Amino acid sequence: MYLGSQRLQGQEVPAEMAQRHLPANSDTIILGSMNSPKSLKKSPLPTKFLISPVESARIIGLTGQGIGWVVLLWALDYIFQSPLTVSRWLLRASESPVSGLTTLWSFFVKASLLKACVAAGLGTLLYYRKRRSDDSWELWNCIIVSGYCFAPYTLLVALSACLGHAGFDSPWLLHHRGASATLSDVQSVIAACVVLIYWALCFRGVPLLTAKRIHRPMASVVVLIIAGSLALTGQFISDNAERARPLMQGDSLPDFLIYDASGTKRMPNESKGRVILIDIWATWCGPCVAAMPQLEKIHRKFSNDSFELLSINVEPSKIKEVIQFKQDHNLSFPIFFDRGQARRRLMVSLYPTLILVDENGKIQSVYNGTLGLSALEADIESLVTKAR
């Protein structure tokens, strides 16, 4: 069998004619039929790729379609491995769509960056391999083929989520981001192996005969695993609603301790009766540093009113460096330090995080990153005017 057509005694024979030479009861698929217009109308499903990687790679290589399926595979992987994070930012999006969705997207991109680099590297190798053959593909098409090679790993993660959320608990399950470095390394090796096995099939391009009768049952099994994993993950999120739920408008500011440079304790809840702006930041965070001039302006503008800026740095081991940072940037507001309790109680996962609290200790707004900071001054002025 030959892709696209067969050569018989120096003459090219169309794949349709070659198929006639198969036995009448043959239950196979001819990979050479990939040149037919009907087969090239749309990108192959990931389930198709799992069952017939060489055939599917041929379609992708010729059309360059399928990037949407690759992103979906990586998104499913992220959902199964970080369900509470996904839930938290979707809930945040219900209150602040731009902030919540943009932050969720940034976390997803960060989690998928390694996969994208691997796909680009493998795609480049595949591209140069194809250039040396008669069946050359574009570089972008080769990268998409390599992205599809993550389909088996996503399936394994989904199966792991099914087992884990169904009660089979083990640190070896792939949907766990293990605290043990050894287990994390082993999980990375497993991911690399399954991706490379499928990529090697596409790299070699060895045509295979795949029984038609197994396509639909196997595809159904894959869909059931994914659907079951999503259902069990949803149940897991529901059972852990308190852990998944972020601080939202109207919530009371939780209790936590912060410390000044001398080690003196401070409880932010003691400032009831004043509007509080809490800024969680770090010196290594570019957006945090960029926001400092605006925070200094806010502090100077409202310092004589019922307002307080609580600047909380998350580097308690670098007190001298932070004090020097304050002097270098001419900051007039005091800086406190968090030893972990503030980040945990405020569920901070992105820097800077700013939380605006009214005079009654109720949270009014949460700003993640620098999105929405343009409206911060007006929001503070509205609360301060109300508190007078």
C-alpha cells in the first residue's frame, strides 16, 4: 500500500483502483484515500487521531487544520489538573468578566507553554524530515500534527481524573500535580513517552491498515472517558465549593496577621471605620512595580480622609531589600510583610492583587493584575465620600 496512490510496474495507480485489489470481505481503511476532496474538508477529530494517527496526520499535514482541537486538548488537560483554579476564575468572571477571563486565560497559557514549545520543536523536526521526502508539509502543519500527539496524554489524564475523583487515591495519578519532585518527574516522563510514541508514527509515516469495525467503539470509549471525567471533576468542584470560591463583593474581610519591618503584628480587621486598600505585591513582579506610582498618588490624595493603604509585601526574608526598594521609589506609605497567612486567607494566586474594603469591613472590589486599576481612584473616592 502506498499513500495517495500505488505504483505498479512504473505506472501510477489511483488509490481507488488499488482498493479493488483487496479481498471483498476486507474490513480496512485505505490511507491513500486521503487525497480525495471529501476527506480533506475538515480537520480530524482527536478520537480519530488516537485510533489512526498516521491517517490523521496525513490530513493535517495537507490542510493545516486542527489548531482548535489542539487548544481544546490542552484546555481539558488544564481543567483536569487544576479544577479549583478554573472554577475560582470562572466565578470571578461572573463578577468581573474582563478580569476573571483574562486571568484564567493567562494561567492556561502559562500551563500550556511547555506543551507549545515541545510541539514547536517536534514539528520542526517533522518538517525537515518531510522536506526530504516527496510528501512535504508546511512547518505550521507539522507543528499542529505534533500538537495532536498530546491527545493520548490528555486521555490518560482524563482517565486518571476518573479514577481519582471516583475514590481511587494515589500520588501516581496523572491528574495530580504531585508535591513530590520525584513523582512530578515520573509523570513528565510518562507524558513525554506517550507523546513521542505517537509522534514517531507520524514522523516515520508508515501506512497502517486500520479495521473500520474498531473505530466507532473505540471513539465511543474515548468520549465516555472524557465525559465521565468532566462529570466527576464537576462533582469534585461542587464538593469543594468553599476552597474553589474566591473572595467576592459583599464578603467580609477575613482575619489574618501581617508584620511591619520590626516584626510588630497587625490585624487589618482592626481598621474598621476606614476604607482600606490592600495591595499584595513583590519586588520581582513587573506589574507590581509599575503600579507603585499610582498607589503613591492615591495614598497622598486620600491620606487625610478615612482611608488607609495596606501595602503587603510577600518577601519576608528580604526586609532590607524591600526597605531599599521603598526608598528608591520614594514611597511614603508604610509597607507590611506577609508570612503566608494573608495570601492563604485572601486566596492570592496572581500579583499584584488589590482588594478594596469599605468602612464596614466588606469587600467591594478585587483587582487581579493591573486590569481595572484605571477605575481604582474613582472607586476609592466613592467609598471615602460615603464613609465621611
